[in-house]
Amino acid sequence: MPFIQVNILRGRSPEKKERLIREVTDVVSDVLEAPVQSIRIMINEVEPEHWGIAGESVKKRNEVSK
């Protein structure tokens, strides 16, 4: 049973997350030749202040780039 975890920044629409689940499931099923019924997808949404790039949070990087 493949179990896939995806970490993304909070803020995507429910429709985008549904599409992500569907398309990741399809790719995993194709590549691993696994039935879609056995594939599990978990989306972990992370707050921008909890995600760091190059020593600073995404929240801070977004504030500076505005």
C-alpha cells in the first residue's frame, strides 16, 4: 500500500488539493502498477512562518518582496 505525503504551504484551494490527490494517485498507480484503491495521499499544510528557505521564513521573504 503506497503512502505518499506532500508538504505544501497553506493557502491552496480545496479544488487544487483534490486535483493534486487525484493526479498523484494516478502517477503512483501507473509507475508502481498499484491499484488506486491501495494508494493513500496525505497533504500536510504548513504555515508560511513555519517554512524556511535560505535562513528565513517564507512569511518574511514574502513581506520583503512586496
